Amino acid sequence: MQIQWLGHACFSLTLSNGKRIITDPFDKNVGYPQPQLTADIVTVSHQHSDHNAVQLVPGNPVAVKAVGQYAFNDINITGIPSYHDTRQGKQRGSNIIFIIEAEGLRACHLGDLGHILDPEQVKQIGSTDVLFIPVGGYFTIGAEDAVKVVEQLKPNYVIPMHYKTNYIDFPISTPDEFIKYYPGYQVNQELTLKAEKVSAAPKVIMLELNSK
């Protein structure tokens, strides 16, 4: 599984057979360069325009945008209900956590999670090889709560997302407050994983923007 960051909460997960999943595609108003990668499947955590621009993803992908279980031959996706805020959705609505299982790996995309996970959500998510976690605050959990969620899930790899960069003017924070908790973090252009070679302890990876 090859993982690339396309901006904001949007990632490309490409399998060895060439199939590709893209998470939370953004529209042209967000500020990042518009990705041109084709996709077979797109996941949408919630219906905000910086996360649901499926129509802009080439390849006529299947859109997964609801809670439930989905099987696509060698890819299994599970949508788990959560909220975009700490008030059970009363402020910003609902959010879907997606578990993507493929090639013996489990990737968890938290979308715009706005709260610490409850015990049932932790149980539903289960073991996690790669965790995509928002860290910018304001619209989502911030650095301190993100660290708590990492402790809850104990993933092998942690990839921060949904933070302030020079491309966007959202009132969110840079990843600095989060990565200060992980002084051994790495900066990679991409992350390529095989099921038998995952990290034994949480490893934070800051991915560079891939604007293909």
C-alpha cells in the first residue's frame, strides 16, 4: 500500500494491483492544487465541500459516504458513526470514521473527528496500522486531544492531517503543536507499507504534499 497526501484530509491509497482509494476529496475553493489522480473508490466522511468533492475525482469512482460495511473484492471498508464536534453533532453535524482494509493492512481515517473516542468506537475501530488524524483544532480535535486519540488506538503509524498550511486560510493550527509530542517524527514524500513490515510502536509521519 502506497500512501500519498493530496492536501487537507485527502489521501491516495494505492494498492499493488493498481487499485486506488481516495479519502475526503476537496473542492477548488480550499486552496490546494486540485489532484488529478484517478480513483476506484472515494470515501467521504461528511458533507462539507472541503471533504466531499467526489465529482472532481477522475475515474468515475464508487463513492462510500455512509455508515456501514462495504466489500469491493479485495478491499473492505467500514464506516463508523461519530461527530464533528463535542456536542453530539449539534454544532457541526455527524462525521464518519472509515476503516479501510486491504493487502493485510488496516487504515483508519478519522475525517473531521471533533471529540475523544468512546469505548465502543475504540472497540469498533480495533487494531490500526495507519491512522489519519486531524490535528488543527477549531473544526476538529486539536493537538492535545489528537494525542489522546493516538493513545486510545495505539496505531503503528500516525499521519497528521487537516492543519494550517500556506495553501489555506482556515482558522486552524499548524501541526507544530501536535508533532512536539513526537520528537522522533519523520517527514516523507510518501509512505509504502507491507503487512509484514509495519512499525511495532507508534511512528508519526508528516507527508509532503503530492500535487499530481
